[in-house]
Amino acid sequence: MTETTTPTPLSGLRVLDLATLFAGPLAATMLGDFGAEVIKVEHPTKPDPSRGHGPSKDGVGLWWKLLGRNKRAITLDLSKPGGRDTLLRLAATADVIIENFRPGTLEKWDLGWAELSAANPKLVLARVTAFGQFGPYAHRPGFGTLAEAMSGFAAITGEPDAPPTLPPFGLADSIAGLATAYAVMTALAARDRTGEGQVVDMAIIEPILTALGPQPLWYDQLGHVQPRTGNRSQNNAPRNTYRTADGSWVAVSTSAQSIAERVMRLVGRPELIDEPWFATGADRARHADILDAAVGDWIAQRTRTEVLAAFEKAEAAVAPIQDVRDVMSDPQYQALDTITTVDDPELGPLRMQNVLFRLSATPGAIRWTGRPHGADTDTVLTELGLTDTELTTLRQAGAL
């Protein structure tokens, strides 16, 4: 573990991460990145499944190294009396608990809000589930994929004549994780005024709706249902991906009128700017075939390097379509240290995403990568006041 003497904004905040896959743990990671003491609580024999998700190296799951960073790892079986009692002792010392069990599970173990708030009236309990704590779907099992389907995301993603498309990564979970971290900080700000904690009810199906923009408003007021348009937009054009002469791809966006005009001049079609329909993004979108042909033909005759240089000189918006190999060597990401190097005791130097944003006075930091399952159980519980005899008793009972 690497400690830092730099002041952190969340120093002194204690978070118990009881959650798994992926929104809840990501929220705890975001808090840990800015100095919160995060204690990851896992089942003794059934660890967080993210430890086994995706590729591994030398038997060590790589995803966990990212998701589990800045967390101390302990084991507790909350369904056993000893595990329950130990969690309540931990809760008395904590500021935040993040969990994602199905509604009613903590209550079944006598660890619901009534018991937790009795142990610590200042506690914030963040409950992250697919559908929320109430309603007709509350007790259904669910994952981010269902949120991506239910929210309307899949319905508008893909080509017009192709099936709806789901993202190949945890989009809804990631959005919900960020929203949960924000919700926790909001609840803590309220606690600063009232002196009392509260429950955060985070349904993964909800934050992605905010990210999707004004679709409900459009439908409510106009009956408008956004169709699938592939890479095109209904709000501006040209907006698409285009293939270069050397087989690469670039993305062009013209959300601003001035940018659209610059692009047309760059590609040698300034006469299109004088068309009556060119004056608004929506009207340009209705003539996307003409604009895509103009931009696409020009780009197809030039290499990616030539295209990017010409667009930059013209102050028009363009970006290369990059895969992870490009991301790792991109000069802007390098300047920002977006992909940073962290030493790991098991695997050596690892390159991973840095903390989410930069603060000038109290920056965040990756103090350590994801720890082995249960690596800090004895240390954390000894700090809590448990004796060696108590730890042995809990282990014999299967609670650790």
C-alpha cells in the first residue's frame, strides 16, 4: 500500500462496501479515490464476482485491480449471527454503507435500516438495485443490461434497419455508480446540517434516463419517438464516422453552426452553406445524405494523419476512432495522465484509468490496487477491538 501526505477531500470518511457487480462497488471506488477509507466486505467463500470477470494474469483477475483499488478487503458472512454482530460494530464506526442486495435481504438478516441507524444515527445507507426498493419490479433480479434495454438506450442505438444494440460494456452500471457517489455526497452534505443520516435509494434503471436527454419531454409534448439513426443525429449534420484513404476511421461533429460552415469550406463545398436548409442543425440533418457524401468523399481521398491535420488547421471538430491501443499512446491522454501506472504487489506495474477528475488543492490518488480476498480482515477487525479469541471463534463459526 502506498500512503500519501497530500491532503485529500474525503479524508476521515469511512465507507463500508457490501456491494458487488458493478454500480455499488464503483461508487465506493470513486469515494476511495479521493481519500475515503473504504472497507470492502465480501463473503468468506463467495467473493465479489468482479474478481473473476474478464481476463486474468497468473490467476489474478485484472478488473478487480481497478474496481478494488483504494479498498481494504475483509470477509464477513452477514447471514450468520457473528457476521451480523460484527457488521453492526463496523457500522457504528462508519459514515456510509453501500449495498446492492435484493430488497428485503438485509432485513432478513436483521440488518435493515432500523438496526443500522440504531447502531449509528449518522449513517448514510446507499441501496443500489436494478429497480429500486419498491414497485412491481423491485424484487426481480436485474443487471445493467436490463436498464439499457428498458430505458430506451438500446431502442435508439444501432442502424435504422438493424436490431436494437446493447453496449459491450457496463454503461448503465457505470452511470449508476457515478450517480451513487453523487447521491452519497449529497446525503452527507445534508447530514452536516441535520446531524442525521438517511437512506439513498438508487435504481440502476433511472440515471441512464437522465443521460439519454429529453426523450420523455419530447414524447410528452410532441408524441415524438426518437428512431435509430446509426451514427447520424437528428439535431445536426454532418455527424458521422468516415473512412480514410489508409483504412482508418474518423468521427466528425458539427453541433455548432460555425463548425458546420468550416467543414463545408474545408471539403470544397462552400456552396452548400448558402442553401436555405443549411441554416439550422435540424434542417441539415434532413439533408444528411448530401452532407455525408461531401465530407465522406473528401476524407476518403486522404490519410488519417492528413485529415486530422487539415481539420485542426480549419478549427473544425474531428477525432480519430481509437481502440485501446491508440488510447494508451494518445498524447492528450498522456498529458492528462488519464492512464497512469500503479505498482501492484502481485503483478508489478499496472496501467489503469486515473482518478476521475483533477482537484488543484486536494487531489485524489490511487494509493493501492485491488487487494486479495480477505487480505485485511484481521487488521481491520483488530482495529475495531476484536481479540484473537473472538476472531478464532468467528472463523470457526464460518462468519469470517
